[in-house]
Amino acid sequence: MNDLKWTWNGDLIIDQYGDLADTADNSLRSFIQEIRTRVRSDLGDWRMQPHVGASLSELIGEPNSEETAEAGKVRIISALTKDNFIAATAIRIRYTPVDQNAILYNIQIRLPDLTNDEVVNLTLVLDIDEYEVTFLE
């Protein structure tokens, strides 16, 4: 998998030669970028891939409850398993409320083919009041 490199908030990265940087030297970074893209996007956001996205924005205004957190979890899993991108059995998601309007999700993905059976951990906070998906580094 090869992709353009971008910062965690979506800006393209320029390499030391002034060209657009890519992930040719780091397939894991490309994989993580795709995970972030799928989780942060709504269905239909990407013209060439209209099926990509978790549509977490549909949870705006919902109460910060276990049902809402579970709905977010289901949406994330659906986005990550679409087109067999990741097997459902390789994904583990835990969630917890962190304030009145925010839910923290910890996503663990076992990637035997990319990282010698290591686990990739991503943590994000979903603000269901103002709709913001923030990945923590």
C-alpha cells in the first residue's frame, strides 16, 4: 500500500526535495492513514470511494450513553471492514465517556501480515456536541 503522506490533521507533507512525500518507505503509516480516513469520513465524502466512511457525524446531538457509544463502535467497525480492508476478528474497540459530550474510543488492530503479529493502537475522542473526531498521538 502506498499513499501520499499527510499530517494527522490532513495537510500534505513536503519532503526534503520539495516534492510531495509518500509512504513508499513505511507501509504501516499508509495503513494507519487509511484507518484515520475511514473513521473521520462520512459515507460519500470521497468521490472515488463513496462507500468509505464511518459517518460518525450522524451521532451529533445524541446523548452520551452506552447506546450512542456502541453505535459509534459499530460504525467504526463497519468502516474498517468494508471491502475486506481489515478482518472483523482483528479489531477490538473499547469506549468510555470522557465528559458530557465526548466519548473516547481505543481501537486495537492485530496485523500479523504487516507487523509480525503486533497490535496497532489508535485512540480517538468523538465530540457528539460539536462533531469533532480527534485522534490522540
